[in-house]
Amino acid sequence: MMAAAVNHYFGSSIGRKQLVATTGLLLCGFLVSHLAGNFFLLVGPNAFNLYAHKLEALGGLLFVVEGILAVIFTIHLGLAIKLNIENVKARGGAKRYALKKNTGRGTTFMSQTMPWTGLILLAFVILHIKSLKLGTYYTTVVDGVTMRDLYKTTMEYFVSTPATIWYVVAMVAAALHTSHGFASAFQSMGWNHGKYFKNVKRIGYLYAVLVSGGFAFLAVWCHLKGV
Ligand code: HEM
């Protein structure tokens, strides 16, 4: 009975939308913590490497957190693609008007480009993990402890001008994606009542500018420092 209800909920369009919303908001949370950690780059090599080393020292716990992150990312991506295909199919028929009317989300540039900015972010994350997390493994000694020199790997990567430009372009996509996604997630959860929703939209824009701007700033900073 319970399993049937759960199946019915996640099989429904609103259930899927709410899962995309929840996983999207969780990914927004990850980005804030990731950006905060990356600011250790500004402090210096030892501070950044110690921070990364402390994360690494979590061992099994880090592995579990990374697994959860991968599951969240996969659910978000998979269901967003599924919903988008359903929308495109629905738009092909007479449902076009009804769909727009029902969702009430309007069609701004940001909402229309969600699938494209999402795909840019997917490509970004794959290349990002390949070039940094799985990038050259240098070692260094800090306070007598041998650890990975992730600072060197990162700085070396951003010496490249095309790589830095790619980061800035991807962060423009991230800003467009999160600014629409943030408010849209609240709408999917049904938390879009009255004047509060205006503030939710403002917070979404602020989040997009600060977080994407923060990452783009760090990429340019690393480039200028490394060149
Ligand atoms: C200037 C911008 C950025 C820098 C310098 C940066 C740096 C890094 C570094 C050094 C790692 C490897 C961490 C480790 O191996 O312990 C990493 C991992 C990662 N980054 Fe970034 N990052 C940036 C932006 C982003 C953005 C915008 C996203 C997402 C849209 C992102 C998503 C990830 C993910 C998913 C991982 C793998 C996490 C894990 O498996 O532990 N990063 N990043």
C-alpha cells in the first residue's frame, strides 16, 4: 500500500518535478560549501592543501558523501531530461497552451535555456573532475605531513587561457541555470505564495550572482596568479 503510494507519487509529473527541485536545491548547497573551500586558494598553497587533505582524511565518510552527491546529481539530471522530453512532446500537440497555463512559469530566456545550460554544466562537471580531482597527482609536505599538492594541480590547470575562458562561460551558464532553477524549485514544492515569492526570486538571483561570480572570480584569479 505504502510502496504503491510512493510509486504513484514518483511516477507522477508533480512527484518528478519535486524530486528535481529537491535535488537541485541540495546541489545548490553543495556549491556553496565547495566555493567556501575553494577560497582557501586565496590564503595560499598550504592552507588549500591542508583543507583538501582534511577532507581526504575523512576516508570512508567522504566516499559515502561523494556517492550521495553522485546519486543526487544523477536523479536531478535524469528526471530533468525526462520532464523536458515530456514537455517537448506535449508542446507538439494542442496541449501547448494548457501546459504554459498550468505551470504558470512564463517563458523567460533563463527558463527556455534550462536544458542547454544544464548540459553545459554536465560537460563542465565531467571535464572538471577529470582535470582536477583526477588530474596530475603531485605531493608536498606541510607541517611534516606528506599530502597531495592539489594547489599545484589547480594552478597549473588555470595557466591555460582557453581553460579559464571555458570556466567563465560555464559559470555564466551556471548563473542562468541556478537563478531560474532556485525560484522554480520553490514553485514546484508549492512554496510560491504571495509577496514572499518575490523575495525567493531575489534570493535566487543573488545566489546565482554570488556563487557563479565567486567561482568565475577564482578561475580568473588563479589564471592571473599562475601566468
Ligand atoms: C574556480 C572554480 C572551481 C575550482 C578551483 C574547483 C576546484 C576543485 C578541486 C581542486 C576539486 C578536487 C577536490 C579533491 O580531489 O579533493 C574539485 C572537485 C569537484 N568540483 Fe570543483 N572547483 C570549481 C568549480 C566547481 C563548480 C562550478 C562545480 C559544479 C558545477 C564543481 C563541482 C565539483 C565536483 C562535483 C567535484 C568532485 C567532488 C568530489 O568528488 O569530492 N566545481 N573542484
